[in-house]
Amino acid sequence: MEAKGALGVALLSVISLISQVNCQEAVLHISNGSLVRDYCLVFNHSWTPLEETLDKATTYKLVNLTSTVLCDDSGVRPEVVQGKALVVMRGECGFSQKAIIAQKLGAKALLIASNTTLVTPSANESEYPKVLIPLALMRYRDFLSAERVFGEGMEVKLYAPQYSKIDLNIVVLLLIAIATVALGGLWSRACERERLKSFAAGGGAEEHKTDSSRVLYSPLNIIIFVIVMCGMLVLMYFFYNVLVYIIIAIFCFATASALFSCLDAVLDLIRCGTLSFSVYNKNLSVRSILLAAVCITVAVIWGVYRNEDRWIWILQNLLGIAFCLNFMKTITLSNFKICVILLSLLLLYDVFFVFITPFFTKNGVSIMVQVALGPDASGEKIPVVMRVPRFSAWTQNLCGLQFSILGYGDIIVPGLLVAYCSRFDIWVNSRKNVYFISCVFAYLLGLVLTFAVMLLSGMGQPALLYLVPFTLITSAVVAGCRGEMRQFWTGTTYEVLDSSREPLLPEGRTDRSIGESC
């Protein structure tokens, strides 16, 4: 397999399902009688709890003291702030000191405007009992925006509504994963059928020489491949700030190529004709040129606007689906033995980097999660994940869209087994596609179990921990019940030593084309 492919899978398979939710976020409700606006707040619920609903929240008049950091009470008249909420600037002294001074002046709530990243306000344990008023951080730019909208006379309420653990975005992620795996299996099946027709018509030898597919048939290659993946993940952990940009560049190139392959296949399916012209004795396809331009443009748009969370996740998911489909079509597993070795090693890999590595990291967070989310929540993220925002997390989305994510590897790795089952249905002439359908159904059950455990435990899960056993066991049971386990296990020999030697197939048949990509 090419180095680029190894790098891609190393990063694809490391991300598991993670729900990005911060329970420290609240709402600043501002009104002046006719206009109403809501803004993001960040607070410490164990220090200064807020009401859970707008109706229960207390209304305060807001006093603008952003000209001071309120590290002392000099220049502030108590009668101006008595019984009101204050907004002051962050910096120069601790949160608790500002809050204690605001209390002494008679204020009922304190808002701290920040020009930097919002953090959960905290202090020494001994300072917590001294603060008796609500304390929260807001963005300074939000306050300036509110000031332009409302002017003087703003009234505010501070509240922190509870969010639901169950969100419809999980259903969207489920549909994306199932559809991608099923389509990938069907595409692999269609390629297999075309190869068989080509061989029956007398082709095959030349196709094998020019084919761009990559076949995994050696257990040693699988082991080396997984070791390389481990190395790539560790390098990402230590050199994230540099390697993340390399991954972004590779992602743009790889997804543009994958999108071209997918769209080209769709146009072939609907029998969309193509025009060609000759340049320097070379025939160029107009359709291919236009498709390439479109795909490169889409990838460049994503690269330029990759941090625009409000809408770019749709484009990233589109590119991700194309990448996963093309990967499943291009990478071929030769037999069930290779499937078992690859998926089992990746299961151990996933579990180790999620559950074991927290014992070795300084902050107690797994390498997997840190690479998935990035060391800085406001910085660059590696793009090899499906992202869907939480639809019900309205409060949290004020501070920034909250996403649930599913790694491409949790689609591709089981998808390779689904693709093998889909091809095997053709080899044994299974008209009901029993291997393909049962494996897709097992993948669905494994994914549902992953989501259920995530919701019950409240933490991200290594999805392969559930997907691998479900798909492998189901496929083996089907083969055993049909009396085809030996054939299913050995599959076909893909390695062609020379042009005069045919690869062996089950039951002694020979066919160069089986197992190659379209």
C-alpha cells in the first residue's frame, strides 16, 4: 500500500464517537422592553449556580463598568451599582476578588467581559464561600454588540437550561454511517461483477497490470500496517501543531480525488455521455476536466473555510462520505482470515489508545481524544471525522456549535468487511445477498449499541469495540450455517507472481480479475 494510504488510515481509524458538550455554559438574556437578544455565558455551576429556566431567573438592570477591571472599589460609587448587575473587564486580578468587591458595593450579579478564550471561572477553595452573587464570563465583542443594539437601559437575566443527553444528531450520524457502509459494499460488488464479465469476455490480464487497487493479503503486511498507524497517532500527539496542517493538506488532495471518483461513477451509472478532444496527440475528456475543476473547487472551499462551524460541517461530511466510499472500493481484503486479523488488531489499537493511554498522559486524557479534539479547543482540528451539530443544545450553541463526531475509521474498517461479504455473495452466487445484508445489519446493531453506551456512560466510546465483534461474529455464523466457512475463510489468492500464473480461487477456479478494484 502506498505511504499516503497508510497515513490516511492511520488517522482515519483513531477517532471514535465523542460528544463535545460543555456543561458550564449558560444564557445571558438581554432586553429593553421591545428588543430581546441572547448571548453566551460561561460559569462555574459548583460555585455560583444559576436558575434553569428564564421564568425563574431574576431580572437585573445592567451597569457598564468595562472601563475598569474592578480589582478595587476606587472610582465606583455604591449608589450606581446597588442592586444591579455589573459588567467589568477581565484581567489583573482573580475572579473571586472581583466578585467580592462587587458584593461589597451592593451588586447582585457580576459579568466579566473577556477579549480572550472563555474559560470556566474558578478560584481557591477558600474563596468559594465568600462569593454569594452569580458570576459569569461573556465575550467582550458580545457586549459591544448588545450595546449597539440596546444602548442604555439594558435589563438582563442569567440562566442555565439543562440540555438533553439524547439528540437527533445521533440519528443523522447513524444514517450517514449505515448509508456509506452499504453504498461502499454495493460499489465493491458492482466492480466485482464488471471484472467477472470482463474476464468472461476474454479480458483480465492487462486489467490486472494497470489496476490501481491495493489488496491486503499478507498477515505480516497487516501487522506492519497497524504498527505504522500506532506510530502516526503517537507522532500526532507530540507534534500536533505541525502535523495537523499536513493532514489538512492531505485531506484536501485525497477528498478531491475521491469525490472525482464517486461523481464519475455516478455519471457512468446514469449513462451521461462525454466529449473529448485531442491535445498533443492525447485525448482529453471534457467531462473529466469539468469534474476535476468542480472537485478541486469544493476541496479548496473546505480548506479556506474549514473553521466556519456554522455550515462547513456539511461540506466536510460530503467530502468524508466520498473518501470512505472510494477507500472501500479501492482497498480490497482478500479473505475472511485477513478481515479477522485486521479488524482484531484495530480493535485492540482502538481500546488501547482510548482506555489505557490516560494512565500515561500528564492530564489523564487519552491520546485518542486529545488527537480527535486537538490540544486547543479553539485551534485546528484534524478533519477525518463526520460532524453533526447537536440540534437540541441551543444554549451551548450560543457559545459555539456543539458536535457529535464519528471517525472515518469507524466507517471504513467495518466497511472493508462489508465489501468482502458483498463480493463473496457473487462468488457463491448468493441471490439474496445474505452475507452483505447480514453484515450491514450487524454493523447497524453495533453502532446503535455504541451510541447507547455513550449516552448511558456520558463519555466517548471506541466504536470498534462494539462494531468489530458484531460484524465478525455475524459473518462467521452466516458462513457456518451455510456450510461455506472454509471457502469464506480462505477466499481467493490475490498475489499474481507472473503473467503465466493464475491466482487460485475457491474450488480450484482461476480468475485474475476477482478481488481487483474497478
